[in-house]
Amino acid sequence: MPELPEVETVRTAMESQMKGLIIRKVIISDKRMRWPIPENLPEQLNGGVIMGVRRRAKYLLIDIDVGRGNSEKLTQEQSANKTTEWCLLLHLGMSGSVRIYPPDHHPTQQQKHDHLIINADHDQSNDMDTAWTKMVLNDPRRFGGAQLIKRQDQDQHPLLRALGTEPLGNQWNGEALKKAIKGRKTSIKSALLDQRVVAGIGNIYASEALYQAGISPKRQAGKISISRIEALTGAVKDVLRRAIAAGGTSLRDHVQPGGEIGYFVQKLHVYGREGEACHHCKSPIKLIRQSGRSSFYCPQCQR
Ligand SMILES: [Zn+2]
């Protein structure tokens, strides 16, 4: 499942390849996604300018302005409305991935499970689609999807409005986390996975951060001292930043601009290592179930 670092890797690639381009052709599949891709997406977005790509938690937010002066081929409705500031929200779900093909490097055939294809170009004069930049959302299990939101309404969107603070933002520190989990009787592991407490942390990096901070995943969230909580927020930021630097861990088929595969294995200390020796004390790593999720930890190093 793509986690925050993978989504951030995709965001960086998308922004570097797509920013400033004009959308020429949008193709959607007829397969139903968990968050269905709106059927009128092609009409809404054709001629729009990609202003940038942002990330909120594990969502990609593509800012698209429709009706800007450099878009000539707008529908009558689009030009009558002047500029519409859209935000195209993409979620990669359990198995989603994004591929980006620069001009003249297109695959000859659409792949199975390609659900959304956005073709974009620097100007609108070239109708040779091989010269376009192509972005493809592929999702075999279809747990992801796309939503089109007016940018001004984005903070009120049901998927975004309840999200907690971004863990890599300056506002998120020990004090902020301590406040968010005050009085909580759940385990610290479950608290970290609660998207209202902090946005975008998944099972892999919650496990790794707790290991790095020396905190047992079973520890009751509300009872942990501020100094240990500070160590934990520092560890979360550290594991996420290192994973982003490595290009993410689980997006096996993320094709980077130029065609190379952006798949790098980051060294994980506990996640997926049940029974293997702890890298620090050599004790076997333990696996337990917490709220239906697997938690990996070292019973010696994490208290
Ligand atoms: Zn250990």
C-alpha cells in the first residue's frame, strides 16, 4: 500500500513533468473505483492548465485552472465561466500507481487496470499525441480513485476536512502530538494510524518510528511522557524523510520520467521482520495484532 513517502515521490515526479502543461485529452475507464472517477472529467478538464501538484496526507491534489488565456480550445461553457480553479484529487488506495511518460516515450498499448489517463502539452497547436506528456493512474484493486473539487471548497471535502496535521510540517512536534492524544486510552500505535491525530502515517512507518523512538506499540497513548513523545515525533519525521529520499518503498511499478523504475528498498528495522534478529540487540522481532493491523516491534528495545 502506498504510504506518504511513495505519494510524495509521485507528487515530485508529477510536478516536475506536468506543471505548466495544458490538458489535451483525458481518458477514463468504465470500471468503478472506490471513489468513482467523475464521468464528465474529460469535458471539465480539457484545455485546463496544470498549475502544480500538492499532497495532503496520502492524497495527490493536482491544481488545474480551466479558462486561462492560453487555452484556446475551451468549450463555450468553460469560456463563459472565466477561470475555474479545480483541484483533481487522486487516491492510490491499496494498489494504485502512477506512470508518467515524457513526449515520444509512450507505450504502444494501454495497460490493464489503467483507469485515468491525462495527456498534456506545452501548447495546443500540436495534435500529434506522441508529442504529449502522458500521466496514467493504474489500480488493479480499484480501492483508489479520483474526485474533482473546486479548489476553494477543498478544505470542506469529506476526504480532507477531518485530517490531522501533516507530520513533516513545522506545526507538528511533541507538544502538538501530546495535545492530540491527551487522555486517549488506545495504544500509541493505533493513535499514530488515526488520520485525525496526524495525517498520512501508515503501518510501515508507524512501526519503524516507534522502533526508532524505543516506544512499545502497546503503550497507552495518553500516558506517555512529553520527552518520549518528542522523541517519537522526531523519529516519525526522520523515517519519513529518509524514505522520501530513497524514493519510497512499495510502489514497485512507479515509472519515473525517462522510463526508469522508481523502486528502492529502504532498510526496514521491524516491519515485515517477524522472528528475525533486531538490528540493535539481536532479540527476535515480535508480531502482534492491534485493531486488526499487524505491529512489528522489538520487545527488548521498545518499552
Ligand atoms: Zn532490539
